[in-house]
Amino acid sequence: MKALCLIGVGGISKTIIAKAILVNIKDIYNASCFDECIENGVDCFTTSCNILEQFNVKSKPKNVEEAQKILKSFLMENKTILVFDNVINQSQIEDVPMHDIFSNNDSTLVVTTRDPKVIKDCTKEVCIINIEELDEEISMQLSIIHSCDKDYLPNKLVKIGEKIVKACNGLPLSLKVMEAFLRKNKRLRCREHALQKLKKKRELDGDKNNSNYKIWKILRVLNLRDYKQLRLLPTSIRSFCYLKDLDTSGCSSLILLPNELGNITSLTSLNMWRCSSLALLLNELGNFTSLTAMNIGGYSSLISLSNELNNLTSLTILIIDICSKLTSFPNELNNLTSLTMFITRGCLSLTSFPNKLDNFTALTILNIILCSSLISLPNELSNLTFLTTFDISGYARLTLFPNELGNLTSLTKFDIKECSNLISLPNELGTFTSLTIFDISGCARLTSLPNKLSNLTSLTTFDTSGCIRLTLLPNKLSNFTSLTTFNINRYARLTLLLENFISLTTFELCKWSSLITLPHELSNLTSLIVFDINECWILELLPN
């Protein structure tokens, strides 16, 4: 066995280097493992089981002796690379008996630590590398990379940039944190203010003895948006103990979230949209009990969500967007009683949605958009009495609505466009008297609408375009006195409609294949601003 020991103070990027080594050479080994040593320590059984799980060993040991036996057998038979990160003392790696297990000389051990003594008895072949602070020139280059979209600082920021670099003491993590914090703010005054905070005894050195005023104790917002080359987050992120807002959206090369992220229990907003290389969410997701907003999406490999999602009891906004392989939600989401916005969009493989929504009594926005594999709606929709927006456009396999919808009296937007197999709408829609937007465009199998729709006197937008089989509208459309936008592309009694819609500002008759002439009653639409008759191919005459 060969061993590599990376030594340096906290924040010097030992973890990033170790993970980069693992990612780049793991393919030449039969198995690999990255073990994040927790400062307070975990028992030998837990450590061994974690390693076995990463080695994809299917056996489930019942005790520490059985775990050690399975681990020893596996490591003696396989060429492996094993990384122990942030080792504080030797006992943390003694759970793996090096002399016995690593008899295969082709295996490799990588250790990151602040103390070289932790590896002295592990093996004779140890390569020790001291990771030193960056010099000022390289520090400045790194600072510019993380703070600007250009290769240089604007002239007005050069001097203050040099002072910030010097205050960061050549620590890469401190430079990244500081410049990510200032990235979106180019004002000189903000950078001067940040520098003053650093100078007031807020040492940036990551050494434990000087950690009382580290920059990560100040940091509240970390914006890493659109760092397309970022592959790994440092395990030192656990030190950002007061972090409120973390944004990694657009980090398309990010392949792994460190478990230490789960230690930041102060986090209130987490945005991981378009992190397309991530296949797994954080295991410790349930630790984010203060989280109020979470946005995940663009995960092309994500198949399922952790059951710990149900522990996010403070969550008010949940957005799950374009996870094309996601097939289901956790069975239990009843604890999300604070949720006000729940948006699921573009999850094409999703076949089931949580049935029990009865505890989502605070929900005001429910969007289930372009989830074309879903067949039915949750049964407890009628309990969502505060719901104002309901959008299930693209719910292509839906044929019927649940009967009990009459309690949704707060609804203002009802959007079911492109529900192409829907055959009827419930009479309870007539109770949605606060409704202003009613969009059923593209519901090609609908033939009629409930007469009670005429009760929707607050309606401003009524869209039936693409409802090619629709032959019957409600009798009393004269009640739609607030209507400003009306889209329709086939209806025999068009003249009667136009007598009533004097408030219309937008009127669309697009793709009406059988329309030959337009009625003279168009002259009644004195408020009309937009009139669209696109693709009415056989239209012959316009009114005088």
C-alpha cells in the first residue's frame, strides 16, 4: 500500500485536492471511497458500514466484528483507493486495520490532516505534502476568477482588491468565500466595508486556535451561481455556521455535495437549479429545519427524493424542476404544513404524486406542469382552501377531475391547458367565483363546458383555443362582464358571444379552419386592442 498525506491549515483546499485526485484516478481502481471524518467522531461500526456502502458491497453486517471481516475480505481481494478527509487523530482511521487489509501493494490511501503524526504508523510508504498558502500574485488571479466575469479587475477596484487578497493570507477558501460574497456587487464602498470587517481581528486563518472571527463566521450569503467548472464543494463548508442563503444554480459540473453541508442548520434558502451532473441530493437533507425555500432542477440522473424531505417543517417554497428521470415523491410529506408554493415542472417520468395533501392547508400555489406520465390528481385537493393558483398544464394522461373541488373558493387562476385526454370538467367549477384566469386551451377531447361556469363573473381571461371538439359553451356568458381576453377557434354561435363581450381588449380566432366570414357585431368591441385571426385559411370577408 502507498499513502499520500496532505497537510495544511483549514481552508487551504486540502479536501478539494483530495477529491480531485480521487475523481481523476479512481477509474484505475476496482473500488473507491471518500470518508469524511467527523470531528466528534463516529463509532467503528458506522465507519466500516459507510465504507462498505461506498464500495457497493451488498452485504449488511449486523455488528462491528462482521463489518470488519467483510471489509478485510473485500480490500484484500481488490485494488482500492481510500480517502480519509480531515483526520484529527489516528484513532479515526484505525477502524481500517491498515497492515492486515492493505496487503495489496497496488492500493492507495489518501489522508488530509493538520497533523502529520496521525499517519505515522499506517504504512512505511508515506508521501507527505505540505499545502502552503498561495503567494499574492496567484491569490490575486484566484480572486479575480471568483469575483469578475473578466480577466482583470476594474481600475477603481485594483487597490482594494490587493488589500483584500493580503488580508486573506493566501488561503484559497477565504478568497473564494470573500469574492463569491462580493461577486454581484462591484461598488467600491461594499468592498471597503468587507475589508474593514476582516481587519477587526477577524483572522481568516482556518487554524482551530484562531477560528473565533473567521470570515465564515461573518458570511450570510454564498452565491456560486453559474460556476460551470466547479466540480466539488469543500468539506470546510461546515464552518459557515451562520450561512442563510446558498446558491449553486448553474454549477453544471458539480458532481457531489459534501455531507458536511448538512451541518449548516441555519440555512434558510437553498438553490440548486441546473446542477445537471448531480445524481444524489444530500443525505442529511432533514437537518435543514430552518429552510424556507428550496429549488432543485435540471437533474437528469435524479430518480428519487429522500424521505428526509418530510422533516423540512419550515419550508414555504418547494420547486422541483426538469428532473426527467424522477419517478416518485416520498410517501410522507404531511409535515410540510408551512408550504405555500409547490411547483413540479417537466418531471416527465413522474408516475405518482403524494396522495395525502390534507395537511397542506397553507398552500396558495400548486403547479404540476408537463408531468406527462401522471394519470390522476391527489384526492385531498378540496382541503386546499387557500389555493389561489392551480396549474396542471401538460397533464396529458388525465381524463377526469376529482368530484370534490367545491372548497377551492379562493382560486384566481385555473390553468389546465394541453390536458389532451380530459373528457369533462366538474360542475363544482361554478363555485370558483374569485377566478380571473380560466385556460383550457389544447384540451382536444372536451365537447362541452358546465353551465355553472356562468357564475364566474370575475373572469378576465377565457382561453378555449385548441379545443377542437368543443361545441357547447355555458348559456349565460353575458355574466362575463369583466372579460378582457377571449381565445376561441371554433364555435357556431360566435355572433351571440360578441354581443356580450364589450370589455374585450384581446380577441383571438386563430386556426379556425371553418371560419368564412366575420360577424358585423365586431364593431361592438370598442375596447379591443389585439385582434388575431392568424391561420384562418378560408376566411373570405372582413366586416365593412
